[in-house]
Amino acid sequence: MADTVTAAATSTNAASKSERAYASVKTRIVDGTYSPGYRLVLAKIAEDLGVSVVPVREAIRRLEAEGLVKFERNVGATVAGIDPTEYLYTMQTLSIIEGAATALSAPLIGPADVARARSVNAEMRDCLTHFDPVRFTQLNQDFHSVLFEHCPNPHILDLVHRGWNRLASLRSSTFRFVPGRAHESVDEHEELLQLIESGAGADEIERAARLHRSATLDAYLAQSNS
Amino acid sequence: MADTVTAAATSTNAASKSERAYASVKTRIVDGTYSPGYRLVLAKIAEDLGVSVVPVREAIRRLEAEGLVKFERNVGATVAGIDPTEYLYTMQTLSIIEGAATALSAPLIGPADVARARSVNAEMRDCLTHFDPVRFTQLNQDFHSVLFEHCPNPHILDLVHRGWNRLASLRSSTFRFVPGRAHESVDEHEELLQLIESGAGADEIERAARLHRSATLDAYLAQSNS
DNA sequence: GTCATAGTCATCGTATACGATTTCGTACTC
DNA sequence: GAGTACGAAATCGTATACGATGACTATGAC
């Protein structure tokens, strides 16, 4: 007992337990350890993390507010849905937010950024010849990160990240690589970069970025329907 | 003591205390009872609501995840910022989300909806002659609600509502009526309705809706700078 | 008068305990 | 064999207690 208390006091120095619980559970959801539908039993998570249920409960509620967790009174928490419709809506929302984020960033993207994005895109192209879907997906994320990172509006940036988290949590169970689409995607990246370099208007960039994401969504849907 | 427990058991039937705490605090933030910067002391709120601190704490954390509350470890919670920049970013984000929501709803908006929106807009025009800014603001919200309510994407709808909550919490301390802009606003509403009736493309409707919101933002800014 | 320091107070953070609710399995009846 | 009712187990919900932390204040030295 005394040991427990001492340990608690010590570990508290770094970050609150509720914070740690939040981060841990979120990570596990996003990386697929807890896949959609997984039942999150408060007491069990608390035991796993070596804390009591109160901070875990708090963490779960925060994740619920972010949409990663579904919570039902007196029943429990589960990792939020795998519903294909949900996936579609999330992608659609993300395409809108990402489009706006890219457009807002565009005027602040310098030659160095474009060069970096281009090198990432080149590596993506390599992944297509070596067939490395996992790396490809990671690089894709990196590519878009370059486009976003200068976005001056923190809310939009936050929404982009949330969308990605949500998508990641779904993708871990639903992701399938679409080779044909991947080639187009790389080409569209280059087009996007040229558009930015040319100093195109925000509207034009936004539309291009959004269409890029939408096309990916369509490809997923086409594949899952077949 | 026994009384307290009994009362607790009874009231639990309706909704969880954490739920009630969440709703109460949120309402008070949005309606301006707790204005930005207001210090939210857990124990005090708990006492006000007649519950213990645990559910209050949970509610506060959820509100934090929604951006309505700022929470600092071992320091406390305050109602989130009144920073003008914050206001600008929120409005900008909202204009993007609202534009998308309107565009997605447009194909599902029927003649009855248009008629309803038009009647709301007519009443808004009346408010201009009677000079009733409060009512005007409320009607404005109603008008846009009509445009959104058919939006099939629940995420986007959710974001719109959050944006409004956030804006409401800020506006309660920063809102000032801009008569000139109000007239334009009413005219733009009519234009929007005509656009929808004409079966215009999603892009066109989205842009119009977004510009409408942006113009309002610009008017606010112009006024606060003068 | 100003700055540093120590001590107190307010407040948060979490563990524990126990009550409330739901769920699931089992036995009983038709 | 199917359906229902009852009861036990699992799990959530919240109060209470106490420790930890940061902010504020008073006191002293310079």
C-alpha cells in the first residue's frame, strides 16, 4: 500500500495519469491494437496501465469527444465504428478540411518545402515499383504534412489531425492498397506542387487538393464494391 | 448522509450526473453566464450542481476536447479565450464547414424548406426596421439551420454545431451588431435561396455560402478595427 | 523599497469504496 | 423445444478521502 502511494507520487512528476491513459489508449486505437468494436473495459485498462479507473474514465470520455470511442451509459466503451458509411463520411469530411488546409498553407509554402515534398513523392514512386504499400501510405501522409504544416489556422490543422487519427483507426482494419489509384495519386501530387509553385489562387488549389482526396475515396469504394 | 445517497439514487434514473454537469456547464458557457476567462473551479461547480467533483471533472475534460474550456494541470480550468485571432480563426473554419454543409444539403432542400427559410429571412428584414439585433441573430441561426439540416454527413453537421457553440461563447462578449452588413446579409440569404432553387452546382453553392460567412467576418473585423 | 524565500492556502489528481444498472446464464413453465 | 422470469456476475457511476502541486502572502535581508 505504502509502496503504491510512493510510486504514484513519483510518477506523477512527469505527466498526469489521466494524460498518460489518454495517450496510451489513443495510440492503441490508432495503431490498431484496439481495433474497431473492441470493448474498452475501464477496470481492465486501468489495471494494464497500473492506475485506477478514474483517470481512465476521464481519458475515455475525452476520446469519445474526439469521436474515437463510443460510450454507452452503464454498458461501456467500445472503439468507434467500422461502418463503411462512417468511413465514407470521414473521408468526405477530411477531403474538405484538407482542401482548405492546403489552400490556406499554399501562399506560405516556399521552394524548400516544395523540394522536400517532391523528394517524398519520388520515394512514393519507388514504392510502387518495389511494391511497398505500407511505406507508401506513410509517405503519403508525409507528403500532405508538408502541404499543411504552414496552415495558419490552428483549428483547421487540428481537424486535419483528428481526421487522420480517425481514419487511421478505421484503416487499420479496412485499408487495402489500390495500385492503379496509387499511380494516379503520385501524378496528382506533382500537379498539386506545380499548382502551388505557379502561385495559383486559393480556390484552385483547394479544389485540386479536395479532388485528390475524393478520388482516393472513390477508388477505395470501387474496390470494396467489387 | 443517508438522505444524500437516496437523492443520488433517485436522480440517477434520468441521466448521469456527469452528463448533467456537461450539459449545464456547456449551456452556461454558450449563453454567456460563464464568460471567456471565467475560472471554473471544480469544487464550486460541483457544489452548485449538487454533485461531487468527479463527474464535474469528467464534464470539464470533455468540454476541453471540444475547445470550449482551457485546462491546465494543477492550475484549473477557464472558459476558453476571447483572443480576437481566435475569433477570426473560428469564423474562418466555420465558413468553410458551413459552406460544405450547405452544398451537401442543397440537393435535398425542397420547396417547403425554401419557403420556411424565406419566411425566416422576411422576419429578419423586419428586425432591421424595428432594430432588434438579438432576435436578428437568433433568426440568422435559424435560417442557416434550415440550409444545413438535410446535410447527410453527420461529421460535418457536428462540426457546424461545435463551431456555433464556440462562436456563441465568444460572441456573448464580443458581438456587436453591424447594421450595414445586416442588410447585405439578408439580401445574400435571398440570393442563396435562389441559387438553391435553380439547382446550381455544389461548387457554386458552397462558394456563395462561404463568401456569405466570410463577408460577415470581414464586417466584424472592420468594425472592431475602427 | 525591492527582491528572495519560506510557509500557507486553494485547488487539482487519484485511489478506494460502494451503490446502481445492465447483461448473461440458468431454470422453470407452457 | 421455445419463451420467460429470476438471479448472479460484470461493469459502470459517483462520493469521499487524502496526497500533490502550484499560487499567493508574509517575512526577512539587502
